[in-house]
Amino acid sequence: MKFTWEKVKKPILALAPMEGYTDSAFRQLVKEYAPGVVCFTEFTSADALKYNSKKSIGKIGFEKIEKPLIVQLFGKHPDHFVEAIKYVEESGADGIDINMGCPAKNVVASQHGSALLKNPELAAEITHSIVQNTKLPVSVKMRIGFKEYNEADFTDFCLNLEKAGATNLTIHGRTTKQGYSGLADWDPIYRIKKLLKINVIGNGDVTSPEIALEKLKNLDGIMVGRATFGNPLIMYHIYKALYPKSKKIASMPTWIEVATKQIRLSVEVKGEKRGMLEMRKHLAAYIKGFPGAAKYRAKLVRVETEKEALGILDEIKDISL
């Protein structure tokens, strides 16, 4: 059945698009344990796709298990987004998401990501241009403000995106200025949901199934990001809390078994050299809470081969299990 934000099963549980983390290997890992999760790609440059960048085309590649798969694009030129659409459609992805939430300084300095919060007319134009040129559902990921939250400006911004044709907004409860500091404020998200006819997903500080249930309230779903670092099984536990009757994992894997599976997927997807280089930060996140963790973490952030990494995990197994 064709994916639409209107018909997707609710409450939605989504894996956040996180550059350098939510690649195809990680998404496959999450979907193996929590098939009902909606995955987003790492953010991909619309400009780069326009100019046929092989690296960017590779970033939007995926396997069948990852579906429904939403490709997230960033940029500031409406015509570049329109030209990038063909690559998304050819990939077989299920939707297009526009990044209006990234707070990274280099992204904002280029007037991409959450810099669009300061330019509501351009944000709406980009959304409208994509909607007019694709049959795929279009969504937006954003924040509650740039320097600060202003209810009137935030409300107008969201209503204009709805008018432009977006059918889902994922809203992070922090401003760009906050980055990831302080606590996410979900009250603006609950308020805007009352005014919109389209889906609204909340994002920010969801670190457990209990918090997910507490935060859901009147929203259509929850998006989880940084809490998955070193703990992709959290998506299974949250999905199980949202859907208690969903299928249970027959035998709950240990974190070492999960990490081992991610290593193998990463090597399979990207080759050993690149796959292991990118696994280092993931492995560092897994290693915690047992005697000698710091020593093993220092080893794992320097691994170069799959065999080397698996050997270190074997050493840890007797200590941590």
C-alpha cells in the first residue's frame, strides 16, 4: 500500500535523521527489532543531488527492510529541490522531508536547515515547489524558533507550511540558539497541533518508553534521536509501549549481539575500511557501565577491521554479561 502521512499507523514512532549516525546499516538494525518504525535518511543536500553527486545519491540508497523510508533534503533554492526530486523518486523512497531544524553552525551560516525559520516566505515557497512537482508526501522537520520561541511567529510559520502542502510536521522542542542544551519544551508542539489539520510529531528528550508515553498526549507520534546512540533497542521498547500487542522479540539480544550485528551491516553496506571508520563512534556509545569500559572504548575508537572489533567485543563479553 502506498505510504501517506494521513494513513500511516498511529501513534507514529519515527527514527530521527541524524547525520553520521542513521545510515542504511543503522536503519536496517532498528527495523529488524522494530519493524513499525518510520525511518528518515541522514540529511542530504538538494544542491548536491542537482549536480549528480554520487556520494549524495548513495546517501539516499536503502534496502527493502527500511521502508517506509523518508528522504530528508536540505538547501535554500526551491529550483534545486525540484531537480533533486527525481533522484528521490527513482530511489523508491516513500516521502520527502525538508530539513528546517538543523542547528549546526556551518549549516545555519549557509542559510540552510533551521536558518529557514528566519525566512518563512522562502520556507513556504520551498515546500510548495516540492509539493507541486512530486506525488510523494512532503513533510518538514523544524524547531520551535530560531533565537527564541514566539507563539505568533511559530503559529504562522506552521500554518503556512500546511497551506503550502506539507502533510506532516516534526517539531523539536528547542530553538536553534539552544542547540541540544537545556530541556525541550513540548508545550508549543501540543498547542500547534490543536490548530493544524495535518500530522504533528514531537521530538526532543525522549529517552525511555515511559517518557514517550508521557510526551505523546494529543500528538500523532514521537520521534527519537540521540537516545538511540549505543542503544538502538530503545526503539523496540518504545514501540512495544505504544503498541503493547505488537510482536515480541523471541529472545532479547545483549548489547554485544546488537553491536556485532551493526558492525556486520556497516561493513556489508560500506565496505570494511569505511564501514569500520564510521562504526567507531557507534562502538564508543555502546561501551559503558562495566569495569574497564574506558579502556575498551579507547581501543574501539581506533579499530580498522571487522575482525579487530569483534575480537575486542569477545574480550568484553566475559566482563559485562
